[in-house]
Amino acid sequence: MDFIFIGNNLAADFVNTEVITPQGRTDLLSSAELLSTWFERAGCARGVKCTELDLEVAKELRAAVRRAFDRMAETKPLQATDVELLNKRSNELTRVLSGTNNSYKFTYRLETTADVLALIAQTCCELLASPRIDSLRKCASEKCILYFVDTSKNQHRQWCSMEICGNREKVRKHYDKNKVH
Ligand SMILES: [Zn+2]
């Protein structure tokens, strides 16, 4: 299965690397190489060499972000250990000045797994502390665990995507309506 980018937010997209398939809960980050591929596909960094240990650290962060999102959805306070981890990881984000002559850039350093995870953690912290958190939604399908930030004008987005869950729901409603009782 391919990676899904429907979250409108880097941290949500990272959480969405765990999906429900007909086989059950499936982890799309099943190898260190796939983590590196995800960084590239998400537009974070190219060519980062991820180790098995990096993958473990990444999954620890992903679990913390999911728990934080779940808690927010239930209007419960975040777990102190998750806040601690998010703070620790996001504080690893470094900005660097680079360039020559009159052309300089001041950008995030995104060279290692720790750098990219720091960016993901910081994006998560920013979302948690912003009014946009009210637009964080879990897909309306009971069988789906995908998260997204609803950026639609009327704030009525229900589904992770029409292709994944919206159509499935339409088909189910159609079937229910036409069922012979
Ligand atoms: Zn869905």
C-alpha cells in the first residue's frame, strides 16, 4: 500500500502511516528504508539514511503524536510523558544559515532522522497549541484511524478521503436503502 498524504499537516500525515486494511491494522513504515522514503515523499528531506534504531525512535514519536491527537479528540489532557517526549524531540530542531556572497538562507537543518523527527514534533506542538487544533478530525468511518486537519471553508469534512472512506460509506448507505427487509 502506498503512503497517504491527506492530513494537511506533517504530524497528521506521519500518524497516518498506520492504516486499517482488510488485513487489519497495518504499519506502512515496516522498514528503516521506508522511513527514509516517507521523509522524501513528505517533502522533508532527501537521502536521509535511517537505521533500525532511527525507526524505533520514529515509531515512539508517532505513538506519542497519536495519543496526543486521541486525547485532544476526547478533550482529555495530554499525558505528561507524551508532552515530555514532544518537547524533547522538538527542541532538537536546529536552524542554520547557509549560502555565499549576497545569497543566504536561514532554514531548518534536515540532514538526519533526528532532524526530521524534530520537525514533525515541532509541527505537532504548534498544532496542539494553535486554534487550528479545533479542526483536527479523525475520519468519520469507524473502521478508519486516519487523522486530518479540516482546512475546508465550511469545516464539514468528514472523511479522510472520498476515495478511501467516502465512497465506501456511500456504497453502504446505498446498500442499506435498497436492502429487502
Ligand atoms: Zn477514512
